[in-house]
Amino acid sequence: MNDFYKKAEPNPHVHIHVRPRYKQPIIIKNKAYEDTEYGHHYALKKTVLLSDEDRVMLYELMKRNLN
């Protein structure tokens, strides 16, 4: 399922989606986030609960700590 190799000059890369799973609510900037599907397969079409501001902050933390 890697379409890059169909091209004359492939330029493959890794693309992942991170969906953390947690048993207890997680507190981010005084807001609790609960994994209502913990222990089960996650729903593909789930309403986004994370604010854009918190999403940017978490993305920056991941970039700094996963390098």
C-alpha cells in the first residue's frame, strides 16, 4: 500500500497516526480528557475533543521529546 514506489522517482516516508490510550483521565491545562473506549478498539469517526491550542502544545512537546 505504498504508492510512492509507483512513481518513476519514489520518495517514500513514514506516516503514522498516534492515538494514545489511557485508563485514567488525563489532565491537560486543567481540562480532563477521558478515553471512553479504553480496552476496546477505537471508533474511527470520533468527535474531536482536544482544543486546537492544546493540540499545538502537545505536538510541540512530542517533536521535542521524540527526536
